[in-house]
Amino acid sequence: MDGNIWVTPNTHVKLLNKHVVLDLIRFTPGGVSRVDLSRQLGLTRAAVTSIINDLVDEGLVREAETRYSGGRRPIVLEVAPDKGYVLGVDLGATHLYVCLSDYSANIIQEREMEIDINEGPIVCLSLVDSLVQQVLEATGFEFSDIAAVGIGLPGPVIIEKGTVSMPPIMPGWNNFPIRETLQQKWECPVLVNNDAELGALGEWAYGAGRGEKNLAYIKVGTGIGAGLIFESKIYHGTTGSAGEIGHITINENGPKCSCGNSGCLEAFAGGKAIASRAQEELRKGRRSQLVGLGDLYQISAKDVIKAAKRGDLLSQQIITETGSYLGIAIAGLVNLFNPSIVIIGGGISSSGDLLLDPIREAVANRSLYAAGNVVRISAALLGKRSTVMGAVTQALSYALHKSGKWNQNYIY
Ligand SMILES: [Zn+2]
């Protein structure tokens, strides 16, 4: 701990302002100028200039022109892209995504592959390592060039321990030292978090939720989880388990869920539920393009989405029903949390308005006017990159706020 930074209250205030300024530079849509900063923070121009000079001296911030066409171009500030680099990793139930980003969150290199989370931590983390190594090799970087790595995991994460706690869809992962293992291997700071929370952060920082204070991001894939941004910060809950919307009971007599209960949202609207409803209908003899795919038992949620987009009626009906189930739970979330936007992401969200319209309808019908009237239901702008960009954002927050001598005590 660097005791010096607490010497006088003024230094302390200036340090806090420095962190706030840095984040306004990072996250203000369209960029922020010195004048904007002094107005927003209620600081004098001189105070802002002093903070900016420090940031510029450290090489973290530089001046850039906005991309407005016509008129006088105000000088805005940006994080210096080539000051450093971070990695983001999205480890999903069936999919692994790795990307390398500069300090301005520009993706420099990315790789993805199919995986199976059921293979357990030893196998999956070695796949993470090999995909990360491929990304580094492709760009000529080494781990000594990487300031931090952010990782998203599909279960409740205990952030302080770097583990997951009793995750329903991650057998064998309970209490495995995920962060420790990777930190030792890479000799680099690693930050682990829940994938839906990182999806929320990614969309808040660079996607459909820019400039919003309270948002919910719903990741609809094999599992269903929500990430909540509350007053512009991730809301984790007491034990990192906030937002597990997939395990809200929709119908107590419903199908068995991976968590052991019955009738959870995930058992109605998760990837497996979509696939098994399609299989069941086909066994009953329903006509569908899906019949042409051959083995009934191999039909996946992806197949159903593809067929729905091609106009297959059965598949469209299943996606619409899925949207209605999601809408029931989301209406409850809207009543409880009163967000300005609910962003739908994850693999199933690629079905677009076919899924979103019934969600909008259910939310309009079931939530209270004061909350339901203002909330927008929107598709994730970053698509399959929401979570990985959240992982990048978190790695950048760590790298930018922990770097240098001035911020040892700042807890982001
Ligand atoms: Zn459940």
C-alpha cells in the first residue's frame, strides 16, 4: 500500500477525480472534452487541466479530434490505444472466444472454438490457454506485453476467490481455483466474472446500453442468466449470484431443470429446452423443415433458429413461445429493478424480432405501467462479442486504474 497518496485530503480528492475523469474519457459516447469534464464534475478548468496533464504525462490519455463531419471539431480526449494491451476470454458452455485488445478497446486479434464445459476445468482451461497462445502468436505478442486478462464463466463466480460456486451447468468446476491456475501459468493478473455480468458490462461500455445507468442484459443460450448494471456499476449481489433469472420458477409443475428444481425459466427457454420441444413435436409427426436434418435426437437449438429464419412454421412457433416464457420472467425483473433498457444477447438472441416481439408483448402486458412504459427491449449490439468485450472492459479497468503509482488504494 502506498501511504503517500493519503497525505492530504486534497491529494486524495484529486486522485479520486483522476479515476472519474479516466472513466468519463473511456465511456462517454462520442467522446468528452476538457470543457465537458469541468462542467460534468463541477471542477474548475484549472483543476481539470492539472488532472489531464498528469494523465497525458503518464501516457494514458491523448487528445484526438471527434469524428463529426462539418463545423468546428472539438478536441476530445481518448485513452492512448498503444499504451498497453489486455486479453478478454468468454468461456461459455459450448463456446470459447478469445480476443486481444489495445487500451482503447479496439480488437486486434480474435479466435473462437467449440468446447464442452462438461469436460471439466483441467481440459477446458488448457483449451483456453492454447487459444490464448494462438492469439498471442498471431500478433507477435507475449504475456509480458499483456497488462491483465478478463474471463467470463457461465456460473455464479466468487470474485475474491476466483472460483465458481455450485454452478448448475458446470459439473466438476465447483471451487476449482480457476484464477490461481491461470495466473500461475500466465504470470499475469487474471480477473474472473460471470459471463452474463460481463455481457451487461460490455453492452454498457460499447454496445446497446451506452450512457444508461440501470440496465439488464439477459444471456439466452444453453443456460439463461442476467447481468445487472446498477448506477453504472455491475451489481453482483452478496455472493456473486445476482441475476440468475434462468432459475426463476415460471410454472412449478414444469419440466426438470439443471439446477434440480422444476419449472425454471431455463427449463422452458434455454437451448436444451428449445431443442427438446422441437424433437417432441417431430416425434408427434409435425411437418417441418427440421425433418430433413436426419437424426431427430441430434436436432439442436441452432437448427431450430436457422429453420425459423428460413420460414419453418414449427420452428417459428417454438421461438415465439420461448420469447413469451422469457417475457414472463423479464416482466418480473422490470417490476423489481426498473431498468431503462433490457438487452437480449446469447446464441438464441440471433433469432431477432421473432424472439424479441413476444418478450416486448409480455413485458407490456405483465409489468406495471411506471416501469414497463419506459423500458426498451433491445437486441445486443455487440452480438456474440458482448461478454468478451465485458471481459476486455474489466481487464482494462484493472490495467488503467491499478497501473502507475497513483492508484493503489482505488477499488474499482
Ligand atoms: Zn433451475
